[in-house]
Amino acid sequence: MDKIAKDVGDIQSRLLDHRPVINAEIRYFVREFEEKRGHRESRLLENLNKIVTETNEQMLPTDLEGMLSNVFTRLDAANHMAERVQQRELEAQQSTQLQGSMERLKEEWAEFLKEQQRLKEEVDEEHAKAVGQLSTSYNEKKKDLTKFSPH
């Protein structure tokens, strides 16, 4: 019975355990891959490095300081233009506010003038009444004086 269990275990490991076969296949694939490809990748990387170095030498300006100076000059000009635009916007906004304030002041002035006109009319009415009363009183006193005078 012991031999049967051993045979069954051996059969089972051969049927279900594929690790030894897979490891052998992987080693074979890696060895074939390295032999066929050789050092092609390293040569390709060296060529790319050479091309990049040559491109950098050709493309990068030798006068980096002059280029930076030019960039800073352009940035200063752009900043100056942006400040002018902001100043114009501020002036336009203040002008709009000023116009709004002027309109409000005109309305307030018109209301003030209407009130002054109303007050003037009241004073004129009171004055006219007072003048009327004084005239009436004066006329009555004049009549009284004429009664008492010897004419």
C-alpha cells in the first residue's frame, strides 16, 4: 500500500506540478533571447545618447546670458503693459463711480432745490399774510387817526 501511495504521489506531482518544466522553459527562453539580441539594446542606447548630445550642442544657445537678458527685457515689457491695462481699468472704474456719484448728487441737488422752493413759497405766504395783516392794521389805525384829527 505504501508503494501505491508513493506511485500515486509521483504521478500526481508529474501531472499537476509543472514548476520544473516551466523553470526549464524560462531558462531556455532567456538564454535564446540574450544570444539572439546580443548587445543590441546597449548599442541603441549609446547611439541615442550620442544623438542627444549632438542635438544639445547644436540647439542650445551659446550666449545663455544674452538670451536670459532678452527674456527678462520682454518680461519687464509685458509687466509694464499689464500694469498700464490695470491702471486703465481702475481709472475707468473710478470714472464710472464718479459718474454715479455725480448723478446721485444731481438728484440730491434737485430735491434740495424743490424743498427750498417749497419753503420759499411758505415764507412768501406767511409774509403776504403778515403784510396783509399789517396793512389792515395800518389802515384801521389810519381810520382811527382820521376820526380823531380836527380836519
